[in-house]
Amino acid sequence: MSRKLISALVALGLSATVATAQEYPTKEIQGIIQWGAGGSTDTVMRSVTPHAEEALGGTVVMQNMTGAVGAIALNYVVDADADGYTVLMGAENPMLYKVMGLGDEDYSAFTPINILARGTAMLVANNAAPFDDYAGMLAYIAENPGELKLGATGPGGLPSVITAMMNTVEGELDVISVPYDGDGPALTALQGGAIDVMPAVLGAAIEGIRAGNMKPILIFDTETNATLPEVQIATDANAAYATYLPWGPFFGVFAKNGTPDEVINALTAAYATAAENKDFIDLMAGRGFTMMNISGDEANAFLTKWQQGTAWLLDDAGLTQASPEEFGIARPAN
Amino acid sequence: METLMAIFTIFTQPQLLLLVGVGTFAGIYIGAIPGLSVTMAVSILISFTFSWDVYPAISLMVGIYMGGVYGGSRTAILLNIPGAPSAIATAMDGYPMAQKGEAGQAIGVTTVMSFFGGLIGIFVLAVAAPFVADFAITFQPRDYMLLAVLGILLVGSLSSGSLVKGIFAGALGIAIGAVGRDPLTFTERFTFDLRLMEGGISFIAVMIGMFGVSEALQQLQNVNMKAVRQKIDRIMPSFGTVKKYLPLSLQTSSIGVIIGALPGTGGDIAALMAYDHAKRITKKPKVPFGKGAMEGLVAPETANNAAVGGAFIPMMTLGIPGDAVTAIMIGALFIHGLNPGPMLMVDQPDMFWFIVGALLMANVFMLIFGLTGIKIFTKIVEMPRSVIIPLILLLSIVGAYAVNNSITDVYWMLGFGVFGYFMRHYGYPLGPVILGVILSRLLDDNWRRAIISEREDLGSFFEGIITSPLSLTLFIAVILIFVSQTSIWTFAKNRLFGKAS
């Protein structure tokens, strides 16, 4: 009896040693999603992660942690151990936390595992709006100062960046900026006529455009969009947009700095494989996202460029709480 | 016609039927546990059902949603802890009934009426979805604001006793709801530069603390009192009872469908508004409201289940979520390769009819599971206080932690529990606090949107109200309800009608 017990214990001990010697991951990985369930970040992460789990041979338990423009989630991962068992699944917002006075940390405290995709910004208008294109909209604003209601999602959000870009390129536009909780509620308000024009991510507006519930005005990109080829692009409307474009919100998976290299490598390889999955690529294309699938130095270079351009654009528009200079964010060379 | 047949898909495939059943059963018990919300359950399911076909995945989610909205009433009636925000109003008359030994009857009526409300919601979804959606979308920020004001006026009917104390409690609730980073400008409000305050105070934590913990503390005063024996002979409400409340439940179901269909308002507000409506139109309740009035159970329970069908209306016709759960379902449809949006009805009409069928089935399962096991559940109330008080505390702590996996929420919850205990002690009603927290954002955000849209000009703001029929109706309703609660009204009524009679 006791001998049996001892041998059982020994066996248990052995298997435990085997388990620790096993490669990463040996337990569940916690994936902290910065935005709420059902949003863009959430859907992207929940679509790609099952493929990454397969490649990794482990389980990633995803959890939405919302609040303070995603800063709650970011701080949670910063406070966790750098062992690769808590990863951040986020969007572009943290890159502006410092200048917007929303927090002391951004992605510089993280190693990018994969920057999966980039969204394209565009302007959409209410069907009843008295113009059908970008030139018409500018003319309307000039003739009716302070009349056009432009949707917004708070400082640092996509609409604020696009509005700052338009103000820089076209000169100050006299419009009313009406703030909403996100592009979903704002696009709803647009269809109800509470606002006239909304700068939104293409993926969020595409179904509404297809159904004829709203009309596309301008796409903020340097190349004609494959999903909406007939819509004018910003650089055609005004060549000065080229300074800031291509620009767009992005989605990425991040691990805290100091995570062991082999863990970073395992995660990077898994997500790189997952991002090549056909189902995922189709899903992203259907929503008008541009695939990126970059990591390492390439991802860091992208993040730096994104942060410099956007932070200074907002600073020039007088929307920041602190100058990018204070945080060592260099002004981009034009 | 062929697409209409998709409504029967659910009945022809036993596997789907089983999934709806399992979902509804799970939903009832998830809904009953405070802090474990339907929203959470459905969002976990998204990853879980990733590799499934879309029909089974939706079947399970629909079941959980329907069951969960109903399940919240269980703990509200038995323990005075609403299992979900939409069951707050249920607690106000359900719990007093349980204390009188009528828990079985309360659950029975709740179940049958939830079924009835659910049915109306589904019916409206099936026959009038495009019309209701078009109507819902015309609500402007100022209309949402007026709706919130209308909600705030419920303070009067939620406060038994002193109206002044009720107003104080409501104002406190609005202030609690404003804590944290303002979602429109990200400015910090009432945060005192503390990082933990930035995210605001969890509404669920306030709710669980105020209802659950304060109730437990209250009961500590008479631990040795014998629990009330529960009458369990009359669980199923008689046909006469159902018939008696039919006109009321039709009205409150309509409130539920409309409020549910509005993007940005859901079952919680619907239930509170329905409760208020019942209180207003019921001239002579057999039992006073707040002491166990049957009308006080019928109204919120029909409304919150009708809101389920309502929430699907903008989701299916416009791709706009009616509430948090439908927002996640839109995400789920997307992950399953569909393009949720206004074109879904055109591209995949069978999906619409399939969901209608699934909802219908979930509603039937809810009735079946809801009416079984009541006898065992009512035993909870018969347990000695020394057992039930720790149970309430444990449930409250687990519930508060589960919302965000945050221990801070537990501290908030306990703090508000103690605070709520003293509020009760000094005769301050707790209902208005919760009402204030729920309506705080709706009122604040939409007032600001409305006034920003008018370039901060009050003149054109009122011009907008008067020129829009919808706003004008709401505005007149606000004024009428407000005036009817003041002494001027009673005075005028006596002068006008008093002489005549």
C-alpha cells in the first residue's frame, strides 16, 4: 500500500519536472483585450487568436478589460510579470496616452509580437446632406460657417486626428464637433440625422454604404481603395495630404519588455502563422482592413513613425495636454 | 416564403433545439448570480464557439440571452440582490413578497409574465422590425436627454416616504455615475488624481452593495428571528390572474420593445420605466407598491423580456446593436463570416427568421425551466438567517469581483453596502441611487451633445424641441409628470373637478 503510494508520488514528481522543463507555454496565456466585446479590436483578436493557439500549441484566454481609453488594460499588463503569460491585445490609442495626459505608459514599455492590420479612415455623410463629394462639402462649409455637424469620439480618437489633418491641410474649417462614445454610436446618429458627416474607419462604415444608408465622401489613403474604388482619395483631392498619409488605426499583440527572448520568439512565430491564415485574411479584407503582419524592428519602426506623425499633428491642432517634445517624441521630417 | 420557413429550422434540427435549451438553462442560472452577466457569458462563448457553424453558435447565445434576462429576477425575489441590472425593479416588490411567504407565487408570476413579455417582443421583431428600427433611429440627442429626464422623474415613484430624501438619493446616484474620465473629453471628474478612480465606479458594484450587503447588514439586527414559512401550494398563477394583468402587461411590453430597440437604452431602463408606469396607472393596488404589489412584478418582468426582442430589431435591420449583448452577437456574426449590417436582411434573410425561431424556442424553454424547481428555490428563504447572511455576503463579493476581475470593485461594493445600510437606517430610499447611476451617462452625454449641436444656444435648443413632434411629445410628458407630482396639481385638480362633483 505504502509502496504504491510512494511510487505514485514519485511518478507525480517526475511528471511535474517534465512539465517545468517543457517549452513555453506550460499554462494558459491571458490575453487582455483593450476594448469591449463586439468592437473592432475584439473581433480582430478573437478571429486571429484561435489560429495562433493552434500554431503555439497552447491556450490563450481572452478577456475584455475596458475603461480610460484602454489605459486600464495597458496598466494591468504593465503591472503583470514579464513572463509572456499576460499579453496585451490593443489598438493604436496607447501611442497618444502621454501627450493626451491619459497615462505614463505606452507601447514603448512593450515588445510588439505582431501588428496585424491597419484600418483606413474615410468621411461618410448623411444621405440628406446637401453635397455628394469632398469639394462640395468644403464649399458647403465655406458658405454655411458653423452649420455642419461633424461627429467625434473624443480627443485622440480617429475623428480628432482626421479633423486635425483636414484643418491643417485645408485651413481651419468652421464646423461643430459633436462627441460620441465610439464610431458605432456616431454612425447610428449619422443615419438618424443628428450629425452630418463622420470621419470613421472604413470597416465600420462599409455595410452602411453598401445598403445606401450613408454616402461615402473621401477615403484617407494614397491609393485607390479596392473595396470602394469609385470613391475619391485624399491625395487626389489635395496633394498636401501626402505628408500625413498613409495613416490609420491599427491592431496589435504586445508583450511586456523584459519577456524572455524564447517566449517572444514563440509568440511571434505563432501570430505570424495565424495572420497568414486564409480565413483571417478574408475576414480582414471583407471589413476593409489592410493586412500588415509585421513584428520586431519593422513593427517598432512603424510604431515610432505613427506616434511622431500623429502626436505632432494633434499638438499643432492644440488638442494635446503636453507637448510631444516632453516625452522625446521627435517631430517627423516632412 | 422560402425564407420564412427558416423560422422552423430550429425545430427540425434536434441539435439546435438542444443547444437553445442548454443555453436557456445556463442563462437562467448565470443571470441569477449577481455579477455574472449575460454580456460576459455571451462574450466568452464567442471564443468557445469559434469553430462551430453559425447556427449552433447563435442558438446557444440566444438561449443564454433570453434565460439570463429572466434569471436576474430569481435572486432579486429571494435575496433582494438583483442578479442583473434589469431585475432592480423586480426586487422592489418581489422581495417583500418573499418575506411574506409568497416567494413561490412571485416566481411563478414572474416566469409567466416574462414569457408573455418575451413573446410580444419576438412578435414585434417578426412583423414590424423595419418600422420600429426607422422610428428608433430618429431619436436625436435631445430626445435621449428628455427620455433620461423622464427616467429621473421616476424618483418619485421609487421613493417610499420622503420625496426630498428620494431626490437626494437620486442626485447622489447621478454624481456616482459621473465619477471617472468623462467619455466625451477624457477630462477627469471626481477622481482626486487617483488612478483607481479613473475608470469610474462600477455600476454593478454599487448595485450589489446597496441591495445585497445592506440587506445582509439589516438582517444582522434580528439574526434569531424565525424565517417565514413559504407557501408553495400556489405557484402557477391562475388564468384569472394572468387575464387580470393582461392590459397592464401589454402596455409595459410595448414600453419594453421600444426602449429595447433604442440603441443606448436597454432592459434596465425599460424595467424601471414600466414599473413607474404600472404605479401610475394602478389606482388601487391590492397590496401597496413596495410592499409586494403584484403589478410591481408584472410590469418590469414583461418589459425586460420584451426588450430582448426589441434589442434585436436595430441589430437585424440596421446592423446597430440595441444593447451590449446584441453588440457582441454582431461581433460573433462577423467572426462567423457574415457581414452584419443593413444588408444582412437582403443578403441572408433566412438568418433573420432563424433568430426569430430561436428566440421563440428560448422563450418556451424559459417558461419550462422557470416553472420547475421553484419549490427547492423557495427553501432558500426558509434557511436560518445565520446561514443566509453569509451566503448573501459571499454571493455579493463573488459577483462584484467577477464583473471586471477587480478587487477594487469588491471594496467599492462593500463600501456602498455599509453606506446603503446607513441610508436605509435613516429612511433614504436606495432605488433612486441606482436609477441615478443608470441614467447619469444618458442624461449627461446627450444633454451635452444636444447643446453642442446647437452651438450652445438655448434658444435654438428649445426651438428644436418645439418643432420636432417626437421631442415635443416627450417634453410635454416630462412637464405633465413633473407637475402631477407637485402640490399645484392636487390643488388645481381639487379646484377644477372638486366643485363639479
